[in-house]
Amino acid sequence: GIMSREIEQLVERRIRQWEAQQRVADRQAKRPEEPGAAKQYPAIAISRSHGAGGRQVADRVAERLSLEIYEKQLIERIAESASVREQIVESVSSDTRGHIRRWLARMFDEGQFSDSDYLHHLTAVLLTIVRQEPALLVDFGAQFVLERSRTLTVRIVAPREVRIKRIAELRGLDE
């Protein structure tokens, strides 16, 4: 449908940008990266209480830091679409793909994640994104997946009364 086409276009645009950035980085590199040294860029993982204003905070942070926002729904749609998922995963170097595969195998083998193809794909997409660029991830649970030393995790909360008032205003309802 329309949403799938929009997601595919977004992914294609981001992949072209990543590839261009990688070409520039390769030309500027003093020495090649060591094999298997795929590093996570800094990331911010935001979780929020419904109605707490977390999306507004995420928008401001993304604008201020020039970060791309990846929301749970977008990452889930990418993970569900085999062709889009493959495009994203193929956009990183083979060393990085190997690193991601080894990390996923370890996490699933150790029982830290349930044995689900969907969760496996979702995690692979997330890891690929943060190895391409700094990112802001909203409502994903990324704090359980990403490198703690490279991820700022933030929980946005508000008093119940504030959340009720905000949701009522947004939806045109009385409290």
C-alpha cells in the first residue's frame, strides 16, 4: 500500500545517504577499520508514558542535534518487509554484517531474547541503523539492545493529571 511504498522510499533515501557518507569517510580514513570492529554510533533511546509529551521532547532533541528519529512503528514495518530489511542490512559492510550476526546469535543462544524470527529481524534492523549513523529511537526498548556506553536512555514521564489533560486536548475529548 501507500505506507509500504513510503517506507521503501525512506529506506532507499537513507541508504543512498549512508553510502555517500561512507564513500567520504573511506576517502578521509587514515587507515582502514580493523575487521569486526563495527562500532555503534552514539544513540538516544527515549521511552515515554502515554500523554507525557515524549514525542515533543524527541522532536526538539532530534532538531537540535540533527538526528533522524526512528519510531517503534517504523522499525517494526521495516523488519516485517523482507525486501526493505535486506536493503538496510546489505547497506553495511560485510564485516559489520558479520558482527551483527554474531551478536544476534549470542543474544538468542544465551536466552536473553525469545527465539522469534520477527524479534531477530527487528533487532538486526536496529543494530544496522546505529552502525550507520547517530540516531534517536522512540518507544523501542533499544536500551536492552544497544551498547550501554554509547546510548543515552531517557524515560519521559508526567503526573497522571497532566497526561489526562494532554490526551484530552489532543483528541478533543473532555477529561
